[in-house]
Amino acid sequence: MRKGYKGYLWGLTLCASLLLCGCRSHYVVTDIQSSRVAIDASLDAMQSQEAIRLIAPYRASVDSMMNSVLGQSEIAMNRKRPECLLGNLVAEVLRLSASRVLGKPADMGLMNIGGLRADVGAGNFTTSNAFEVLPFENSLCVLTMKGSDMKELMANIATRGGEGISGATLVFNNKNEVVEATVQGEPIDDNRMYTLGTIDYLSEGNDGLHALPKAVKKSCPEGLTLRSLFIDYVKEQTSQGKMITSKLDGRVRIIE
């Protein structure tokens, strides 16, 4: 009986193997063709009415949320190096947010200009504007750094041609060499510890800011994305009857 059972299993296995082999495809790729499909306004002429009807209820809800006015921008704020209005503002939001985490004033805020993806116009500032300016899910990171590493960070920023900073000044020449750097109005002291608010992406040393991973302490509280912090800042200004604004004060500049 046992021998017959084994024979049955062997026969079943053989049949299964033959069937699988018989199903194997003999097709061979002989040519590959590709083309680009432009994702632009030309697609508006090919809208699917069925798809439009399907998403209509959801679109209305999303549009209502995204078009909600959070506050007012006093001036238009752009993005450029070495210093810009929007970079200064977002860096200040990061410094203030780091101060809340620390329970005391943070020394500096730092934001890369490349992380700001749209300018801000004067007038209504909406949720949609916040997503346009800050589309990435970057989180706040609070760093504690040695003075010597802060000097290296300033050199990194100079090499980049400038970034958005708050609580500090940086002067460099046209060879991107640091001429002067201060934090909270004082020259950087090698023997001091400094606190810095930035984003997780930069804290890992990206965008050429190689000094940041050398921080002696790093805290990235869960749930504190830069976008949510910026939205909270706008709402707070609005609740106080203020507009969001910024200024250029020569905190990052190039000299001959």
C-alpha cells in the first residue's frame, strides 16, 4: 500500500512538471519602442467625463480645504541666493519651533533654498500656498553643535552661495570663503555649544551641509513637519492681527 502511494505521488509530480513546462512561453522580445507623453495643459482636451464624475465629491472637499485662507502676506516673498525674504522667514519659523522644543531660545535656524518650491505673493495665504512652498514631508530636527562644527557649517553654507538662516550672519567673498560669521551677534566660539533648528533632510548632511551630522545631540520630535509648523505660524500671526512678512538685512552677503 505504501509503495503504491509513493508511485501515485511520483506520477502526480511528473504530470505537474510536464504541464508547467508545456505552459512556458516561447515569446522573445525583438523590439522595444518608447515615447514621451507631455503632462501639461494639452491633456485638458482629453478629459474623461466618467473620471470627472467619480472624483467630483472628493475634489469639492479637497478644494474647500486647500483654498481656505490661513492669513495674509504683507509682501511678496521670493527665493534666491545669497539672501531672500522667504528663506529668512522659513528659517525663523524653524528657529522659533526649535526654541519651543528646547524650552529656551535656539541660537539659529537653517533652511535650504532648494527646499522652497514656490514664491509667496502678497495678499491671501492659503493652505494650498503652504503645500506649494513646502511640498515635502520634512520634519523639524533640533541639533546641538560644537562651535568648531558651526564654523564648518558656515563654510558649507558659503560654498552653497547662501541659504536661509535666522539668528546668524554670514559674509563670504566671491571665492565662497568665509570672511565673517556670527551667531546671536557674537563671533562663533570653538568652546561653546550652539543649538540649531533645521529639517531632517539637512541634518543628514544633504545639500553639501556636511557639518550637520557632526551634531553632538539630535532630536527630531515625531509629527512636527515643517509645513505644519509653518501653517501654525501663519495662523498664530493671524490670531494676533498680524500679517506674515520678512525683511532683507544683509545677514547673508557676498563681498569682493
